[in-house]
Amino acid sequence: MRILVLGATGYLGGHITERLRALPGARLVRGGRAPVDDLRIDLATVTRGVLAEQLARTAPDAVVNCAGAVGGSSLTLAEVNARGPAVLCEAMTAAAPTARLVHLGSAAEYGPTGMGERTLEDSPARPVAPYGATKLAGTLAVVGSALDAIVLRVTNPVGPGASPAGLPGRLTAELGRAVVRSPHGTVRIGDLSAHRDFVDVRDVAQAVAQALTLPGQLPRLLNIGSGRAVPARDLAHGLVGAAGFTGRVEEAAGAAGRSAAVPWQCADITAAEWELGWQPRFTLQESLAALWAADGAPRPARTGGEPR
């Protein structure tokens, strides 16, 4: 199976690429903006015609779209998260109409839900910020296409390589600096009262692998999460424990931004379990331990005799 992975060098894309390489008979082609990519494809700017030509030359059996922007201006978010999937679907319809498309969506597309509720795939989508709105536009482009396509709507991913744009990566970086500078000092972070559904990035990669390889018709949309909401404070305490940090973590008073608008998030993952035979394997503590070991633990200082 020849698989084109777009956004292969990103946080999710890196883990997904690693998992897909282990599939029997898989031949991966990486597409994106990084110099190491096999194909230079920027979904924010590429035209339908150019992308169709690249797809025709590559002749993929499947395409995984991990490309996305989590920060930046509304224009940047719209170009990557909304325009990108729309152009990709049109190009695939023209040049690779039989290839399966697995597109990564976001639980931010749902917006506010009732406390204690698990969000089903047919729940209303009411995003509260440009990120969720642009991701929803991308999802609608995919599910509205005639392709053999599925959107995996991912909750809050956590694990090795987490981006500093999100709470797990940001707090890991803060704790890493604090452990070196002052292990008994203070780390300041935003409000941690919101409940979130954290899913291990390696479990997300496994869901993509199963969505790619299962024969037959799949649903157009599936939730991928842990199926369990915990206070963001639990994640912070877990990272503090993994870091061995003995200082204080100070929270900002009062929720702000999306934490205030969406105080609760929890995905119902029953459909993914039924349709893909997929279940999350890693606990939050295992995810945090792996995150700290990979990105937060202080590295030994180099000596003069070590090669650089």
C-alpha cells in the first residue's frame, strides 16, 4: 500500500508516520513544507491543478491528512484548516478518486456541551473560536466529498513531542526550565479547572492505522479520545510528579478564553470501538511519563571530549 502522509513532520504526523511504517507492505510518501518531505505540498497555497498533478504522479492508495494549524491569525487558520482539506478533496477526486482519505479533525469543532455529557458524532457542532470553526469547515469538506473518506475527530492529544502551543507541551517546557533553574521554585500557569478528554498521541496513530487498513465502507466521522474527562489540573499534577518538581504550581484566577467557554469536553468513543475495533491503550499517567521522559527530563551536559 502506497500511503501519502501530509503534515508528516508535525506532532501528530510524526507519530502517525512512525506507526504506518510498521504496516506490512506499506510504502510511505511524506508531503509537506519541510525540507525532509518527499513532496513539497503546502495545503495553504497549493492549487487544485498542481496538487492533482502531484497525486497523479504519486498514485497513492491512501492519503492521511495530518496538516493543520493550531495557532496564528484567523487567515492562517482558515488557509490551512479549511481551504487545505477542500483543495485536497477536489484534487483527489480528479487524480486519485479510489484512494482512501483519513483526515484528522478536532473535538474543538463541537464547542460547548453539558457537564458530564459524552459527545456523540451527531452532536451539534458549535465551535467558539476560529480554530474550531476552521477545523469544522475542513471536516465538512471531507464528509461532503464523494471520496472514500473518514474524519477522525481527535480530542486533546498528549504524549512525546507535544507542541508548546497546547497545555501538555507548554507545561512540560516550563517544568523543564524550573527543574534546572530552581526545583523548589514556582511555575505559573493558566486556569486548570476545565475538564478535558486527553488521548495518547500513540493511540491516535493506531486509530489512523486501523482506519487505513480496514476493508469496506467506514463511517464518515468517528471520535477518537479516551472517553474520560479529567480536570486539566490532573494533567498538571501528573507532570509535576513525573518531573519530580517539588516547588509550587500557581494557577491564574478564573478561567479565560476557551476554558471558560468550554469548561467540559468528553468524547463518546463507542462508535470507534465498534467500527474500527479500536480502544485507547495508554493511561494519562503513562502518557505524561512518556512526555516528560522525551521532552522534559534535563539532559546531561556535554563534556569537552564528547563529539558534537
